[in-house]
Amino acid sequence: MVIDFQKLAPRESYPWLINAINPRPIAWVSTISAAGKTNLAPFSFFQGICASPPTLMFTGANDRTGKMKDSVVNVEQVPEFVVNIVPYALREPMNLTSAPLPHGESEFEHFNIATAPSTLVKPPRVAASPVSFECKLDRIVRIGEGPLAGNVVFGTILCAHVDESVVTGGALDPRKLDTIGRMGGDYYTRTTELFTIKRPT
Ligand SMILES: Cc1cc2nc3c(=O)[nH]c(=O)nc-3n(C[C@H](O)[C@H](O)[C@H](O)COP(=O)(O)O)c2cc1C
């Protein structure tokens, strides 16, 4: 079976992407508008990019009408954001914040999600997140245009807030972090079943 992406409408190609490219990590992104309104939303087109300079990215896709996500609009206005990591315990509030609230309405306030102040950037952190990366905008790369086109937001990591409860011997412990991954449709996966493989020398 061969799926010809050149003949697929954008909405038809999307399920093939998310059902095959998984599990995807989830960036729970806090931003702030020029008017000072906070915003919080999850993005699973998300990755670390490189360590020098320490860089990560997430993609805010335009919606079906071609409108940009509030997170991208905010980062254009105030070029800073925080990526909060999502453990299993925060799966429900994370999901709630994917609701399309009107621009300027804060998911933090609407869903009663506690904030903690950031150190180097204006957007607050999610207080209950075990790891939060404070980032300054590096660049936004536009892929395509119109409905479902991508706005790839690259950020330089300035600092990370790490809860001691997920650290063992000075390092982040994946057994304690309990992150979740996004699969296709409404499916998620949990990282409780870990295995190791030794790298070839
Ligand atoms: C787990 C999860 C992952 C998501 N990943 C993305 C993504 O990578 N890109 C995207 O544009 N929307 C993604 N969404 C949908 C956005 O969270 C949703 O459109 C949200 O309303 C955007 O908020 P904003 O307009 O306040 O930025 C995801 C939703 C969930 C629940």
C-alpha cells in the first residue's frame, strides 16, 4: 500500500503523520501577549534540536480557517516562552488547555491552573510541572500557508526549573518523571515500561 501525499488534502495527510510518527513528546507552552494576557496550550510537534546553543522547537499549525494559534501570535508579540513538561498526573489539565479559547482569554485563569513565576522570561511556568524550560525566541520558520500550514517556533533555552522529586544522583530520572507521549487520535502512552540497549562502541 502506498499513500501518495501529493494527492492528499492537508486534512487527509494529518492522520497518517500522527498515527505513524509517535510517541510524540508534549510541550505545554506558556506565552504572554503584548497586553500582558497569559496563554497555555499543548503541542506535540515538539522536539529538542541541539545542545549548542541549547535549542528546542514546537510547531503551531494554522487552524482549519488559516488562523494562527494564540501561542504563535503571542511569541511574535513577546519573543519568549516556557515549555512545561507533562507527566501522567497532569494529563487532564494539559488536555483542557487545548480548548480553543478566544484570543486574550487565559487558560491558566479559565482552568484554574496554578502558575509559578519564571526567572528570566515574562510568561509564567506551570507550578505543578516537574521540568520547565524558559526560552527566548530564536526564529519562526513558516512552512506552507493557509489552513494547517506550520509555524515552527525555535527557542533558545535560557534556564530550566527542575523539581528535586524527579532527580536521582544529580540527573533527571525517567522512572520518576513519568512523562506521557501523544499517539494518533485520542491515544496517549505512558513511559512506565522502560528498557535499555547498550550503544555500540
Ligand atoms: C496533546 C496535544 C498535542 C497537540 N499538538 C499540537 C501541535 O503540535 N500543533 C498544533 O498546532 N496544535 C496542537 N494541538 C492543539 C492545540 O493545543 C490547540 O489548537 C490549542 O487550542 C492551541 O492553543 P492556542 O491557540 O492558545 O495557542 C495539540 C493538542 C493536544 C491535546
